[in-house]
Amino acid sequence: MKKRLVTLAIALSLVAAACGGGDDSGGGTGTSAPAEQPVRGGTFVIGVTPSLPDIGLNPAVNTQGGLQAVAGLLYNGLVEINDKADPVPELATRWEIREEGKVYEFFLADGVKWHDGKPFTAADVKFSFEVLLRNHSRTQTSVGPALEQPCTTGSAPPDCPSITAAEAGGGTQAKVTFRFKNPYAPLLRQLTHNEAPIIPKHLWDGKPAPTTATPLPEGQNPVGTGPFKFVSRTPNELVYERNPEYFRRDLPYFDRVVHKVTTTGRQELESGTIDWLGTVPGVDLTPLRSNANVKVDTGTLAPGGAANCLLTIVLNLFKEEEAPAAVRAGTAAAHPMLGDLRVRQAIAASLNRPTYLRDVQQEDGSRLATGPIHGGIAWAFAPNPLPAYNVGEADRLLTAAGWTRSGGSGTRTYTGPDAGQPGKPAANQKFEIDYSGFAGTQIDLGNKMKQDLAAVGMDLTVNTVTAAQMNTLYSGRNYDTMAFSNCQQTDPEIGVRRLYHSASITGAPFTNGAGYRNQVVDNAFDQAAQKVFQADRTPLYAQAAGQIAKDIPYLYLIENVSNRAFSAKCQGLKTFTSHFAETGYCKR
């Protein structure tokens, strides 16, 4: 045992040494120095499809990918990741890990200013986490439960006694300290501007704390420490300007960044109207790759927190509008259709998933998902595919569950002997469920599912929703199914736990919307987060994945890749992060 503890201490000190150093004075993170002198000035135009996010630009309270992709340039985290997903300094210049991984101390950069000129402080960091641990689906459901003492709740932001702030003074550097109940391995990768953006405490002094519903004080523009500052917004254009007091010396190079709504992205990129297209449909890949004036970059790390994303369908296991607290406590009524495992198995067997790569993803390089953890997190992945496409098996399962078809065709109705009992359908109730998704790929997926389910007598109504409407669906739990791009980041603790752990049934956007509760899965995630050695965590995630595959609370369908294209005149772009324009420049 003593040898194990010594080895653990050495491992943690090596992590701290490797990640705590570095130069925060230029060049950015994760990008090699440009081969030639960067060009200063100019405007970088970003094509956005299908629209700008309809919610305030505060990524601390919402993890919707479109929001984070456009807001990322305004903010910083304590830590950033490089192109290998390794943590490197950002607002924290260095850190120390003590007590075998239970205590993390972050030492903050000096002289950092908010966009409104106010000084950045340790109190800003503490406040930010008190907001994040209430609103941010990934940070809330992973870091929060691991802290030594739970955060208090209420109408104000929760106070988190396990996160303490000490301001600079007497020759000492400002620092923020996190204390955990047990060794907590994933923290460093959870502190980026996507996972934990730092927001200014003074903006909310004397005002209600930010929430998903009210992300900014009324009439207030977003304020960050990031490389660019907010200037203006119209329905089709979002304008930022260079932050002249950015704490990374000499950055950024662009004078302005413009997010512009585009309906003809490829054509605008080829004509030079826009410089960057963050999402490229599969149908456009071949012509763009053959265009010498355009570069195409593909990867599983992408802007907007879109790392290792699974296109997933949430299945509400409980009666619509049951309160999250009742679902979490196990006192809510089951969903009359989706609460039955046989029905969920039948839905999975009804979907001709191989055709989705062609008809939904347009052969964009994505692949079929074969487990609830993305294959891009190779050390945590275990193959646990959904039931194979088999219409005959789907028909058998539905019939066994009491759903029959008159004359063998048409929508199924319930004829089970338990009709009308609690948690069961009414006699002769039709099998009709709804589906909600964002415009674009998610609606294409819904329409494809509608066709597949109709073949076995299940009727699916497809609804297009905005980000704000999706938030309401989660908080009110008034849905049957909905699409979700489950971006898992670089560790299952960040983006997987929030879907499957029972403590994540909060009603917050993009958390455990299924209402899934399984003690085996809870225990596996809890134990894995406490294991500092990666090899010790792998079998625990395999155990969780195996149980999830048996229970099917979600349909994990497609492992997405990110295809982004940009002008060949532009260099230095960090394509794997929402800070992609921080170090970029263009030779016109």
C-alpha cells in the first residue's frame, strides 16, 4: 500500500509539472509557431448556419454548441487544451496538486482585465464556478458532486465552500483552491473556456445571478477576458473587435471578427465572402477538398465544445411533466410507452442505422456508434452496440409489450391486460410519440426515424425547436424523445456522466433527460472519478457501458466528426477549439 501511495504522489507531481509550466506571453496554446511572420489587421468572417443562437452570449449557463462556438472568443478558462487534448495554462499560469489528488491550487495570471477595464480577480473565478455548478450541464454534474462539501442551493448562486479565493497581496500571486472528497482525476480538462468559462462577478453585483433563462443582466452586453470584445449584434450578424489589452502579448492578430449567417456556405467560402465555415455538410466535402483556395480540416475535437460527439436520442422514461426531483427520487410515474424496456428495444431494432450515414450525415466521415462512450476516448471505450436492425424482432417485441396492429397494418394500439393501470397506457391508446430537434441534421434524423418507426406501426411527430425551447423541454420534462449532440469531450467524467448518473436528473439543459437511474452505473462513475491512474478507470467505464446497453435509456446512433473549411489565405487557426481565431491571420 505504501508503494502505491508513493507512486501516486509521483504521478500527480509529474502531471502538475508537465501542465503547470509554459509561456503565456504569445503564440497561443496547442499551435506551433507560424513558419512566417503573421499579418496583423483585417476582418475574419465566420459563416454560421442555420442561424445565430437566440440566447444571451454567456456559455457559463448553457452548453448548446452553437452558442459556445460563437461565444468562445469572448472568454477564457483557467486552463486550455492543446491539439492533443493536454491541459496548458490560460488564466491560471500554473497549478499544484496535493493530498494525492484531493486538493488543486491554481495561481492566476497578473494584470488581466475584463473587456470593460475592470481587473480580473480570484473572486471572479469563485463566482464563476458557483454559477457553473448550478447551470452548466457538464461542469454541474461532474465537478459539483465530487467537491469536499456540497454547494448550497437557492435563488442566489450557490455558495461553494470547497472553492476558496485568495487575492494577490504581499508579493503573493492570486490563487483559487478546489478541495474534493476523494482524489479527482479529470479536473484539469474540465477547466477550459468551453467547460468552465470565467465570467465577471461585478456584472451581477446587486442583480440576480445568471441562469439559462436570464444569462445576462437586462440590456447588458457580454463581458469577458477573451481575445475579442463584443461590438454589436443583428439577427444575421455578430461583430467582435480585437481586445487591445489581451493578456497574451501581441494577440490576437485580426482587428475584427464577424459571425455571419450564411445559407450558401460553400459558395460563399469559395467566392471569398466568408473565411471560415465551421460545419461542412458531407455533400460539400469533395468540391471543397478539390479547391486549391480552400483547406478542409477534419477531427473529433472541434469549436463549440464539440469534442467526441455522439448524435443521440433522449428517451423520456417517465410520464411527461413529472418533476425532476420526483424522477430523481424514484417516485415519478413511468412513461406509458418508453418506460417499457421491450418498447425501447423495439425502437432500436426498427432503425436502419447504416443508412443514416448516407441519408442524414451525407457520408461526412461519421461512423455508427457502437457504445455509449465515443470511440475517440479510446482508453474508456468498450463496444456495446444497440440491438441490430431487425423489423421482425421489433414487431415481436411490440406485440409482446401489448401493442398490436389491427389487420397487421396501421398505427399500433394498446391491448395489454394492464391497460389503464398506473404507468401503463389506456386501453386502445395509439402508439404516438413526439420528437424534438434543432433545424438541420437533427430534423433530417427525425424524419428518417419517422419512416423507420412507421414500418412497425409507431407514429412519430417531428418538431423543430430553438435552443430556448429545448431548454424549456428539459426543465419541464414535457417531451417523449429529443435529439441531443452528446459532446463528451476528452474524459467520460465531463460529457458522459451527465447523461447517465442519477444525480444529473436536474432539469438543466443537456443533463440526464431520460431520467435514467441505475445503481451499478452510478457506482461505476463515482469510483472511476476517484481513480487517478487511467488504467484503473477503464474497466469501470466498461462496466457502466455494458449496463447502459442493456437498459437503453438513450439511443446512441452516430459518432460525429467535425469538418471545417477555411480560406487557404488564412493560417495559424486552432481548428480544434472555440479559440480558433485567437492566433489566426490571413494574407489577402
